[in-house]
Amino acid sequence: MNNPKLSYFEKEDILHLAISNEKEFGSVEISPNITAELNKEGELIGIEIMSASYFLRDSILDSTQAKLLQLSKEVA
């Protein structure tokens, strides 16, 4: 794996993680707003997240809430 590169395009609200310098040959939508970029052999070379600020906010909130619920059950 080459040096990963993380880029954020603020105007479009797109987060892009490139894990290889290889040329993109195809892509697969993993879930709404998340696309896996593939090389000619079908190997993962990058990930693109659309509406990244909302995705990250929601992911962090969900993770934090789950952790807080778990902690509150342990305390009770």
C-alpha cells in the first residue's frame, strides 16, 4: 500500500481517501454517499464520501451515544 492521502473538498463537501496512486478503473457504491474506487484488478484504491460533514457528524454522534448508553448501564 502506498502512502494514504486524505483530501477534503469543502465546496462540494467530499472527503476522499486515496490509498494508492493507481488509476481508477471502476467504482462500487458501498452505501448511500460512500463509494469504493477500484483499480483494474478490482482492488480498493480509494474511498469517497459525499456529504462528508454530515456523515462524520452523524457517525461520531451515533458512536458517542452508544458508548454513553453502555457506560450508563454499567454505572446503574
